[in-house]
Amino acid sequence: MTGRKGSTTLQGVGIPAMTLSHPRLLGGALAAPANPTRASLQGVTFTVSSKGEGSVRQLTIATSGTPQAIAPIRQEILGSVSGVEVADLDANGLPEVYVFITSAGSGSYGSVEGWALNKGRRSLSTIHMPELSGQAAQGYQGHDEFAVVELTLARRFPIYRPGDSNAKPTGGTRQISYKLVPGEASWQLKPVRVDTY
């Protein structure tokens, strides 16, 4: 990776990349966010909390700063909350909240749950992230990191070659950049770039 004018980019491709000094990373391990976590953007605050023991937990998203109260979102998640970010990836003036979830077990598989504030600021719509597939999924065995990078959501993970142990991947790193696009019934995170380094 190459730093240019204080920003980190992938060498040769000129797009921002996450670094190991990301705020949720401490010595290479994910640091759990505060519970509850509050994040605000454009006058709207999302309060994210989770309760429960083991791999099944109850996630709650409460919203404030909207013209009328929005009922909290409650859903079960498999794993623990490893991060929360608020962004406006489609630059429409309406924020989204992204909750990063890490599964239990040695793989620490990552997933994203997200919600976007709708026009009128009176309701939220879900954001769907597709499963990894095709070439982007080759060598994937978890250990995901997520971050908002400018107007994209970036997902980064180590690449495993056949015979690699869980603790020692040797295939480099893959970063997938997603854009937020409208879907048929909800918002979609669409992969727009895959980089391997």
C-alpha cells in the first residue's frame, strides 16, 4: 500500500484501502465496539445494541432525530457486533447505518446488516449484501474487516491457499468495494471492484 497526501491507497489502482491501524483493530484482532454504540450523520442518530450470550444475539437499532419516531428494529443475529458505521454512500442526503457482525468460531466469518433512512425520514429500509461468489470467493475463509471508504463499503479478508492453516493464510489479501444501489424491494450493496494484493 502506498500513502499519498495522508491517504492510503492500493498500489497502482489509486483507490483508498483500509489499513491495519483501522480503529476497530488492536494488534490485528477486532476490538468490540461499545454497547450500545451511537453514531450520527445529517442530524440522525442511530443507537445500536446487542444482547445475549453465545452465538445467537438480539440486535436492536433505535433511531432519533427524525420528524416522527421510528419503531426500533429488532432481529436475531448469529455472532457478535464487531463494528458500526453511519454513512451516506449514495449521497442522497439520507444516512444509512451499517452493523458489522463476526460469527463465533475460528473462521470469524463477517457479514453486514444495514438500514437506510427513507425519503421523508419516517422509516427505514433494509440493505442487502450479496453472498460472496465466483472469483471473489476463491480462498475465502473468513476474518473479514469492513469499513466505509469515501462512497463505498469496503470488505477485506485474507486469501487462503489449499493447505494453509487457519492462522497462516499465504494468498495475500482481497478487498471488495460495494456501492449502494436501489433494489426491487430494498437497497443493495453491489460489488463494483475487486482488488487482490
